[in-house]
Amino acid sequence: MAEQPCLGPPSSPTPPNPHTHPRDKWSKKMDFLLSVIGFAVDLGNVWRFPYICYQNGGGAFLIPYTLMAVFGGVPLFYMELALGQFHRTGAIPIWKRICPIFKGIGFAICIIGLYVSFYYNTIIAWALYYFYSSFSGTLPWASCDNPWNTPDCTNYFGKSNVTWTNFSRSPAEEFYTRKVLEIQKSGGLYDIGGIRWQLLLCLFLIFTIVYFSLWKGVKTSGKVVWVTATLPYVVLLILLIRGATLPGAWRGVVFYLRPDWGKLLSTAVWVDAAAQIFFSLGPGFGVLLALASYNHFHNNCYRDALVTSAVNCLTSFLSGFVIFTVLGYMAEMRDVEVEDVARDKGPSLLFITYPEAIANMVGSTFFAIIFFLMMITLGLDSTFGGLEAVITAVMDEYPQVLAGRRELFVLGLITVCFLGSLSTLTYGGAYVVKLLEEFGAGCSILAVVLLETIAVSWFYGIQRFSHDVKAMLGFTPGFFWKLCWVAISPALLAFIVISSLLEQPPLTLFDYRYPEWSISVGFLIGASSFICIPLYMVYKLVWTPGSLKQVRSRRDNPTAPGWAGLGRDPTRVRRLAHPQHLGVAMKSHRESLGRARREIRCALSLAQRLAVCIRPEKISRAPQAEGVGMAPVL
């Protein structure tokens, strides 16, 4: 196989053509844009950003958030779209053409994608259960008169002289914990209990939708996203208008945006801002590589990166208004501060706090239906992207086996994801979801993105990558983008990873504190994906032709061809004081020189083997990439 050095750009970068069968293409440009937006805009935009924003200084948080987006998130978003579009292949085989020794990154991405599918689709199943329960005249979480309620259930809406204590539980909270999850039947991770058949049915329906959206490739998923990616914006606008008309809504908005400039001096605020933007935009999950690989070669991925990143960030900001207008209304009704109402975070914000407010609005059934329909569509979009990344990566890696068998492979993958999700459907399933959410795609995905950036910028070479972009778009990336790719983005990622590992707050859910052994299990889950990278590096170094086996045989056999001695040193011979020892001295001298020569040969062999491992494959050239201009763009 012809090879070329990893460093230095090729004479005319052009798209590779590693497939013998024709590759699918997006039917329309909007199919691709909506798919990317649908993946990036997920449930985290609705629950995570508003909470992190008010927790880290309100309006002041927008400063570090914007800076982290400009210097970290958007450049890596742009890089992944360009890589996928140029090489037109998935997250595993793409490393043959970038830096083969880093191919373990592709396998790590697929494992992380599986972990995410194990818990993320269960959250969508919870939303589906709520969606079904919303089709009633009176929402089941609107009162305390249900079989699952306890004496601690307190309904303060429409009532006066109601005392809210630390032991009080709202009807919405008890519906979520005691009816949907039935978590009271679990003793924690030691005893997660049996499977909730209602949630099992909901999850089966979710995966059925996912299968029939992905089984034919981008031709089908590109049509589905026209509904799943646009409907959430219609619902968000309706909920924003309704929230703005509620009494006390202004209190929530003030609390959301009131700047606390002192927070900017805290390192934790900057870590949260960087983590939020990286997790929100989603570089490193392999989704952007997969989706962009179905683009036409000269598609303007630069403009796509800017547009979709801006839409994602603005959606997060808009979601904050939707959430906090309702939180202000709840604070007004409870006669407490907004801070006391906004303590819930994560899924609890979507399944307890917001439904509680909806239950006490005029037209509560309608708003509950559209709210949970929005949650389902937000979740499905991200599931489509996450599983498409795994599908594309594996099918492109093994085309001789899977070509023409996409439907069967997708069915097998969906089955694995469904079986892997069963533990999250138990009475203690919420504890498993929390554990997978924290460790399945936490520091491991950030470390993967860090290594991906280093591999592309430092090993593949920023000049070579810039030539690839020039071949597609007709211009090279400007100095700003190159600086971010080479230095700023890797530095930010390293900062987040180190800070996250050093600061590990206790893991809790509701009133349950996770035991120490579960934290160890969580770290093993995170390490199980990342370990693919060093393991593949070792494998590549050991089994590359001309490697350790040949080196060891040559070291053990000095008489092998090419290992002749370097000759005598006449000067030293003449200086021998005792000629009778001449033969012994010469023999010793030859042996020492031979050992030195063998060590040099070993070092050169190892260096040569390493060069082969980091050297990308030579790719075919296509005439359509020739004759493009070269105007730098910042």
C-alpha cells in the first residue's frame, strides 16, 4: 500500500473514495441542517442550560459561555463537519486517513454512543408515559387525591394558608417518583427491583420509531427531522407566550438574567461554561462526522457550522425564558423566592417543576400534551444522530460484511440498545440513569475530543487539514481557526478534564446518596470506553509489519544479515600496552560496537514502525477538487 508522511500537505488534497458501493447523499440541504440542529438541540438545552446559567451568575454567565463557544465549541464543531465531509466515512475508518494509531478513538466513540443510548431513550420513555397520561380531563399530577400520594403531599395552588415545609412534596413530585418511577419499591442500587412493564412498553415504542427512522439511512431520517426538529420551536414559542402572561413571570426572568459579576472570579463557573458548550454542540460523539459524510463534496460546511452553532446557543438562551417565566409564576403562588423553587435540576426540572406549573394553568391538558410532545421530539432527534454515528462508523469499517445489510444491522443495534436499557426500567432505574449520565459520557467524551483535536492538528497537520478545507470550499481557514484548533481548544479541553477529575462532588438523587462502590463502578464505565485508545495504540505498534517480533529476532541473532560488525579501531589497537591481549581486546571491542549498532537499529526500527502507525493512507484523487481558489477566511 502506498503511503505518505503524516506531516506536510499533499500536492492536491481531494476526497477519498474508500467504498466500492455508492454512498448515500442527503436529498436536500435542509435535511442535513435539520439533522445537525436536531442532534445539537436536545433535552439538555431545556433542562441543563437554564439551571447552570442561574447557578453561575445569571446574565454574567453569558460572558464565559460566549467566550467558550467562540474559542472552543464552534471551532471543533467546524472541524468535525469538515473532516466528515472531506473523508466521507464514519468515526472508525476515518482514522486510517488521518492518523492510524488513533483509530481507537473511533471505537471509544461507538462505546460511548451505546452508553448514552442505554439511558437517554429511557428519559424519552418517561416523557412518552407523561404524554399518554396527559390525555385526561384532569391531569393526574394536579391533586393529592390519588392512590400513590402520601400524607406529605401538599397542593398549594388555589388554596390559602398552606404551609410549605422541608417535608412537603408536591403532587407532581409524587406522581414522578411514586407513580412513574415507583422508586419507593427500590432500596437503592443494592436492590433496584423488577421492571416496570409500562415503561418497558414505552421504551419499545420509542425504539420502534427510531428503527423505522434509521433503517433506510439518511433518506428516511432526513424526512423525519422535518417534524422532530421544527416542532420543538413551535412549542417553545407557544410556551414562552403563555409563560410571559402568568403572574410573577417577571420575577423568574429577573432571577434568570440578574448578573452576579463576582461569580466570574470562580474557576467553577468557567468550567461549567466550557462543559455546557461542548456537551451542547456535541463534538466528539461522531455524529457530526457521520452526518457530514453524506454531504456533497463542495457543500459549504463553514457556513453550516456557524449557522447551526448559533441556532443551538440561541435555543438554549430561549429555553431559559420558557423555564424561568414558569418558575417565577410558581414562586408567586408559593409566596417564596424563585431560588427556593429552582432547586431542581436535570430531568426533575422537566418532570416535576414544569409539569406542576402546567397543571395549574388554564388549558392545562393542551399545554401538557404539547410540552411532552416537544420533549419526545427533542430526544428522538438526538437519538437519531447518536445511533447514526455508530451505524455509519461500523458499516464503513466493515463494508464487505455489512454492505447491503443495513436493515439487519440497524435491527441488531437497536436490539442491543433495548436490552442494555432494561436496568433503567426497574424500580430503581432512575439511579442507574443518573450513574450512566454522570460517567457514561462525562470526562471520557471530553478526553476523546481532546485526543481527536490533537491527532488532527498535530499529527495529521494543520496545513494538510487546511488544504483539505481549501479543496472543498475554495478557501483556507484563517489564522483564528488554526490557532483555536492547534492551541486554544485543546487547552480548554485539558482544563475541563483535569478540573472535572479533581473536583468530584458527592453523587445524590432525591434523598439517596450513592455508595462508594457505585462511584468506582462509574469510573470503570467511563474508563471502559477510553481504554480503547491506548489498547489500539499498543496493538498497532506490536502488529505493524517490521515491528517488535522482527526486532527481537534480530537482537537475539547478531549473525542475521545486515548485522555485521563496524570493524576495528586501529588507533586503539596500536595503543594496547599488552599485545598478548590483542585478540581478547579486539573481540570485546567488536562485541561492544555490535551491541551499540544493534541498539541503534532497534531504535530506528521502532521509530520507523511508529512513523508507519501515524502515517495516513494515501487516498485517491478526484478532478473536481482541482483548480480551487485560496482566499483565507477568518
